[in-house]
Amino acid sequence: MTTAVEHFAAWLNTPLGQYLRDNEAGWFDRTTVDIFGYKAVQLELPQLDCLRANRMPWRCIAGQSGGVQLKCMAEALPFAEQSLDLLVLPHTLDFARDPHAVLREAERVMMPEGRVLISGFNPWSLWGLRRLKANDVPWQGHFLALHRLKDWLALLDLQLVRGEFLCYRPPLQRKGWLDKSRFLDSAGDKFWPAGGGIYCLDVVKRVHGMNVIEPDWSMVILPNRSTAAVVEKMRLQAKKDRCK
């Protein structure tokens, strides 16, 4: 049986879907390129390779849709506790049966200070209004409100580091209209920054009681002025001796 996320993957080939995919691919490239570690996993949507710019030695696309490298359920991941450095959820929460259970699994498998990247549809946008008159993909997804998602993350000690809104053009399938409304992407960030059709979140797993160990600079012995003067005097004397 074809799942909702597979229908969404097929929708990405439409003009509007391609517009979304290009914008999200750019954000994931910019964000993952500077995330380091050993193991990175993307859940669902192999058509959108979110890990292509990342340089971790072990990367995998998992999920239930066709084309994934590892078959599993997002609500029951086959990874040990605290075993992943990066987990990417491209619209995984939008089409999961239990989005909160997916986040609980994300918290379980992430290393302390590990990163979770999330993209989802913004219900408070023109894209969110579109779902009121449509029953097909992708408009029947959960469209989780950002404030609700932030509450879930806080309960799991997953801290939002930064976020970005994308896709300010109206959700129209005609490529000509999408091209004509290109200016809205740059104007959106200035005039209605929270009105993008898509939000992208960069989240880190915080562990209480952990402290970053820094060098004890008080133990570093620096040469004083008198020592430096002696060294300079010796250098000059050696130079004179060579010139004789």
C-alpha cells in the first residue's frame, strides 16, 4: 500500500513540489555542511537527499517508503540509545501517525549535543490556508503549529538553536505564476517573516549537568619581561660573534 509520504514524494515532481524541494535542499545543504560527528540518519524522502553536503563517515536514509536504505518505522527506530550525531526529519512529522512519538524516538537515539533538523508545513501561511479547500497530498498532512512543536521539543530537552521560514510564493501549480511571484521570497523575509509556507528548525539535544571543559589558562606559564630581555641579549651577542 502506498503511504502518505510516498504520495508526497511523487508530489515533489510537480512545479510547486519542485519549488519546495529546491528551497529545502538549499537549507539542508547550508545547515548540514558544518555539523560533524560519525553517524547521520535521514528519515523518509530519499528523493530529497538532505545529507548530501554532510561529511560524516556513516550516513543512511531510513523509513518505510520506497528507495530508503533501511526499512523501519519512525516511531520505533532500530538504533541504540545515544548512538546518532545527526537526525534529519524532512516533513516526517507532517505525515507520521504519531508525530510526538517520532520526537521521543529522536531524543532517545541522539547523542548529547546531537542535532535534529526538522522541516514542516506552516499552518499560519498561504500554504496553510490552501489545505482548507483541498483533501489531496500534501494538504492532508498534520501541518503542526510552530508553537505546539516548540512545546513538544522543550518537554524532551530538545532546544531550538535557530529556525528559518521558506517558500513565500503562493501555493500554485502553474509554473508561470510561480515564476512571476519570485519577488515574494525576498520580500517575505522583510515584511512577513513568519508567513513562509515551510519552516526549517535546527535543534540540539541538551543534557542537564554537562559542562564544557575548557583549558585552565591559570596554569600556563608565560615568559616575563626580564626573561624576554635576557633571550634578546643572548641573540644579539650571538649575532655579533658570527660577524667577527
